[in-house]
Amino acid sequence: MNVIIVGPVYPLRGAMAQLNIILGWYLSKKHNVQIVSLTRQYPSLLFPGKTQIDPGEPLFDVPTVPMIDTINPLSWFRAARYIANQKPDVVIFRYWMPFFAPCFGTIARLVKRKINTQVIFICDNIIPHEKRPGDIALTKYAFRSVDSFVVLSKTVEDDLHRFVPRAKYVLSHLPLFDVFGELQTKKESKIKLGISEDNVMLFFGYVRAYKGLDVLLDAMPLILKKMPAMLLIAGEFYENEEKYRNKIRQLGLEKNIRLYSDYIPNEEISVYFSAADVVVLPYVSATQSAIVPVAYHFDKPVIVTDVGGLSEVVNDGRTGFVVPPQDPRAFADAVVKYYQNKCEKEFIANIREEKKKFGWDAFIEQLESLVNQNN
């Protein structure tokens, strides 16, 4: 099968770029794969981070042609002509934000006018975390030229039905992020990070309002009343960092929090997860999260809130705990329960069984079955 993936990859950074290159690599084991990538992902005025370029090393080498500028329609027409000339059997887009709808929707429409091919959208989100005027109209535009979909949680499945009631689709979950190295010992990882404390929790990834870091900070004093603890916050801030630093000072948490506020390169990710006992996701809203598949790769239990699809991939009481959102006391109680009941060993054993469901080979088989259904 001749496959073209459209979307960001290295040297652009972020989970979507990582997922696209991993998908391309796994598909290339059986199929001819090429990635048509972006020359510009976001206008600098709209990008909240420090840089859009990944400072680390590429994960895989998959044939890639960067040619799409998301705000230059002329590049969309060039990309569509290029893709059509490759005569792909299927063109796969990754969709997670209506900002990309005009670009991706136009390319899909133009390609289908030129050749008989399938268009599949892999939807991490349909309704974005941070809603803006025009989201619905833009998403409808993007979906008009799509033959079938892969949705990554039941929440996204419900959203898809709102836009395309009779859509052809498969429901899957994010596969394991198994590309960030191997688990290291806690002792050596703590030494690398310069920490010696016990009871280490990890909050990892971009800091945005919907991820609920403020709720976690409010939970910390409640946790510290019951037990000593250390919270690692590792990830770039996509909003006002000083607001969180002020809150840490106001709550007197300076000695119990280590803040690493830069983007974490791929080759350093294993250190943070290896140093932690448990990964914490106090999200206020979500569809799903790439952090859980990373945690599972490193055999790390997770404590999450019951929003979106998080409870679909966290087996409450077996691979972690699921608690109500925006409830610092409930989150604190779950953390204390995890440590006081000595859950780590049992949860790790359960994770090693549970994560067999989230392999890339199974995900690729679902994608192939979707293509075959449309033939």
C-alpha cells in the first residue's frame, strides 16, 4: 500500500510531530510511506511556547518532504499536486485543532479531485480544549472530504457523531510512546536530577490551564499534612509561569516542588519518569492524554481525573486511581492512599499486563482494516 501522512514531524516539536513519525515508521514495516510535512506549524504570534523547533534528535528516519505552510494557501495547492502525483492509496491526516482545518481540508479536497484515493483523519481531538469562535464551521469544512476516521477516545467518538452522524470510523487509543529510551533506576535518575527525597510525583508536559496544575498545587498542602512528598513539574509553560511560581510561594511549597520549565528533549524524558513513583494528571478537561502512554511505557502508575477518555485507559485501583476533577482534597486523598497502601508494586504488575493492549502493531491493524473496509 502506498501511504502518505500529512502533518508535522521533526524538526517541529510536540506530541503530534512525535506521533506522526512513529506512525510512519511502524507503517513503513509493511507499506511504502512518505510524510508531507509542514514548513510552518503556527504563526509566531499564535504560538505560546519559546520555540517550535525540537532541540533533540529525530526519533526515526522516514522519507519526509516539508512543503506545507499552514497560513499560505499557495503551499496547500502545491502540496495537493505533489501528493496526487505520488498516487497514494490512502492519505492520513492527524487532526487535533480547528486551526488546521482550512489547510488540511483544502489539501484533502484537492487531492480527491485529482485522484481516487482514501482520506483518513486520525482525531486526537475534534472539539479543542480551548474553544474559539468558528471551531464548528472550520471542523465541518475539514471533514467534508474525509472517507473515514480513527478516534482516540469515547469522548472524541461522541464528538464525531455530532459532526458526521454516519461516519465510518474505528475507536482506538493512543499506542504506547515506546521511543523515549528504557526505564532507569530511581536512584541514578534522582542523582541526575539532583534530588534525594522519597515519595516523588511527576507532572509532565506543557502547562496549560486545562491540565489543572493549580488544582494539584492546592492538593499539595493536604498531602504534606499526611506524608512527606516531592512534586516534579517538568514541561514548558504555555501560559503565565509567574502565576504558578507565586502560588508555590504563597502555599509555602518551595522545598517540596522542583520546577523544570523548559521543553524536555526526547533523550531526557526517561530520566524524569524513572525518578518518579507515580505520574499525576489533575486535568480539568481532556479527550485523552499522551502522558498516560508514556507513563505506561515506563511502568509508572498514574493518578488522573475523571475527564474525557482518561478513565478509559486507567484501570481505577489497578493501574492507578481516577478521581473527580477540580477537587484538590480528592486528589490529595488518592496520592496519600497510593503511598500508604504501598500500591506501587501491584500497580506496576498490572500495568505490564494492561499495556499489551496498547501496542503499535494493533493500532496499525485497525488502521489497515479501516482502509480495507473502504476498498
